[in-house]
Amino acid sequence: MRVLAAANTTQSSDSSSWLPTFGDVVVLGGLGPLGLLKLQLVKLKNPKLIIGLDLREKRLKLGKELGADIVLNPLEDDVVQRVMEITDGYGCDVYIHATGEPEGVIQGLQMIRKLGTYVEFSVFTEPTTVDWSIIGDRKELDIYGAHLSPYTYPLAIDLLVKGLVQGEPIITHSFPLEQWEEAFAMAEEGTESVKVVLVP
């Protein structure tokens, strides 16, 4: 059950057109369940550097354990400036957004290099406005939308079974179905949890 719950968030693993290549600097905006699994997929492509961003210390710690080279908290760091410093002013090659927060979109567009790649893997509660001149005239970015697909379950499960991607560390809490209210409250609060699972 725990493996299948993790597989649900690894499903876009066959959408390889957005995956980085050897030598890329990749920034993952958001280290929740989706971001942490994306991090592991990115790690398999052997990029030069993976930088993880999140507001919660538990998720930053997990990101480091699962393969991020550097983790940054946007509440404590000017993450755009830090990425520019780390890349000698060049910017990241790939930015993967997995928070659903409009601020993450804007910071991603600011820190990507010219001719870089932006990947959107979020659900937003409201429309997000961006400066399209950054995408077109100023940087000529490649923009990808990534989403879950039922056709990718076999590959996702295969990655987990072979140990190429770890699901267990991300599933921090499990509750019997009868305790669904407690489980939902923990997931919504989010400080101590990453992925909360209900077990029938």
C-alpha cells in the first residue's frame, strides 16, 4: 500500500522530454511528495547540481537525504540571488515548479538561464500572472507542463521495486481509515508530515 501511494506521485516519470541532461544545474521548487520524487528522477540523469527549495525544515532535510546537493529556504535566503551566485551569474538550466504557489513561478522564471527549461507540475487555486517577455523575448525558454497519467503506473512501480526511487522516506505517517479526520488535519498542517496515507 505504501509503495502504491508513492507510485501515484511518480507517475509522470515517462514524460522524459523535460528531464535534465548530464551537466545541468536543476532547481526543484517545492520538496513535498511530488517534488521529492521528482528529485530522485532527476538524480538518475546525473545532473551537475540539484538545488531544492522549500519552506519547511523537515522537507529540506529529506531533500538532502534523497539527493539534493544544496537546499534553500526562501524565507531565509534570497533564492534567486543564491542560485545566481552558485552558477556564477548564469542561472539554472532547468527549473521544476511543484508548489502551486504563484511566487514560485516568478522566482523560477527569474533564475533560469537564457534558453533554459521551465517545468510546471502544480495545481493552482487561482490564475497566475507572469511577464511573458521573460519567456519569449528575453530568455527564449522551453516551457513544459507535466501531469499524472494512468499509463505511467507500470514504470513508476518498476522504479520503486528496483530501488531506483524511494517511496518509504516520503510517507511519514499512516492512519487507519477510521482516523481520517486526524490524518487530514495532519496533512493540512504539514509541519511534521510529508505524505500522509490512509490505510483501509
